[in-house]
Amino acid sequence: MIEKQFVQNGIKKAKLEEYLETKLRRANYSHIDITRTPTSTHITIWAEKPSLVIGRGGHRIKEIIKVFENDFGIENPQVDAQELDEPDMDAAAVAKNIAGWLEKGGHPKRVGNTYTRRVMDAGAVGVQIEISGKLSGSRGRTEKFIEGYVKKCGNTAREFVDNAYEVAVTKPGTLGVKVMIMKDMPEYMKRTLQDDTDMEALREEIEEARQEDSESEDDAAVDESEAEELTEDLEEESIEEQEQEELAEEVADDAAEAAEDDAETAPEDNVEDTADTTETGTDTADVDYADLVKENISDIKAAVEEQELDPEKVLDAEKDNKDRVTLKDWLERRVEGE
């Protein structure tokens, strides 16, 4: 008997939902909450636009109360209309909005992506939107839009996931819209997530410490290499300075030796110059013409001109020696010129 009562209450609530869904479609109806007391039945209607539930002067809500009493047998119903705190967090409201947009010609992908983003911006843990039917072309298919985390089964899904289904009638055909919104997480999942977050933060700290250590080691290695390079540069500079000093000393020694040699050879040069400035007779007496003609032509010409030698004697010596035509012609011209 008790089981039958539960079944009847469930059927009655389903019929109420169906009636309100049709009656309050423009108000974007979401759901009802029923609270039974010994004297009355309190019914709260949740909608995105509660003013359309009440109507002008309250005529619509009065009409709904009469239907509850006469058609559904609810004694002394107390009906209240409440506005949804966050329509984008309510699966039924989101499904109706998506269906209405699709019926107006909205593209399924654009509609799905837009409401997925709006639901996540409203603070949901996760959302899944499915649009099925003839989306494009003649064959039916399903578009899924998923973001965040949505539990699909178990007690967690029953308590924390809000489900809704809506139908959109379009020109190509009927489209089904299914919305699943996970509004919050159970405590055990929050603790697990917090532990994972703490562990991830610890890993990041360890990784940052490792990076800092590696950077400090790299800096130390760079400093050591720079110090080594600086030491090598200083050593090379000192070596170059020593080489330059040794080269300067060698140049100074060479200059000193050259000066000494010049000083020693100066008297001899003076004697030779004095001998050259003596009379011609004395010069010609000391000259060995046989040795003279053994020199090359240019040296012989220079000696004849500078020492004023007798060209006939040179010519005779040349005829006895190499008998060079060029030199003989030149000497003969000198003889004729005298």
C-alpha cells in the first residue's frame, strides 16, 4: 500500500512538471519543489522569468492554483514563484535556451560552444552538452561539447550533477538537446584535488630549486672559465712584452756594433780618399791593368773615369785578356777623344 502511494506521488509530480513545462514555456520554467505539511502543500516554482509565472495582477498564478486543486487533487496549495539565482548553472534553463536558439536558426556548434563557455564562467565544475539530429545534411549525428569534469554515474552523479533534456523542432527535423552540469564536488574529491594541488606545488618548488642550483653552477663555471681566459691573456701579454724587450736589446746591440765598425773603418776610408786625390801619375803607377780588365765592363768604365786611367793601357790589357768588343769600342772612343 505504501509503495503504491510513492508511485502515485511520483506520477502526480511528473504530470505537474509536464503541465508547468507547457504552461510556463515563455517564463523558461526550470523545476518545482514540493513540501507537504499537515495543513497545506507548499509548491515553489523556479523559473528564469518569475514575473511571467505570476502574470498581470496575479491572474496566471491563480489559474495555476485552481488547476492544482481541481485537476491534480492537491489540497490547499500554496504556490510561490522564485527566480533562478544563476540561470547558466541550471541544466533545464540552459537546455531550453539552447533549444530556442536552435529553433531560431542558430548553428549547433556556435550554440554549443557559447553555452559551454557561459556555464563554466558561471562557476560550474564541468559541463557536457549533446545536440543530436540532422545538424547538417540528410543524416543524423551528434555533437558533444565537454569542458571541465562531469561525473557520469554513482551517488556523486545523482547528488551533484544536474541533468536536463529538451527538444528543438527545426525545419530539417527534430533535434535533441541534453545538458549535464556538475555544480560542485563532494568533500572527498575536494580533499583529493587539494592533495594533488599541494603535490603539484611541491613538485614546482623542487623543480625551481633544481633550476636555481643548475643556474648557480653554470654561473660558477662561467666565472672559472673567464678567470682562466683572463690569466691566459695576461700570460700572453707578459710573454709578448718580454719578446719585445729582447728584440729592443738586440737592435740596440746591433746598432752599437755597427757604430763601432764605422768608427774603425773611418780612418781607412780617409786614407783611401787621400790616395784617390793624389796625382794621376802616382795613381796610374799603382794600377794593375791586367787585374782591372778582369772586372765587368761597368766597373772598368767607372774606374777609368774616376781614376783618370790611361785608356790605351786599358785597351791593350783588354785585347790580351777577354777582348770584349763593347769595351774596346768605348776605350777607343776615349782614346780618340783625347
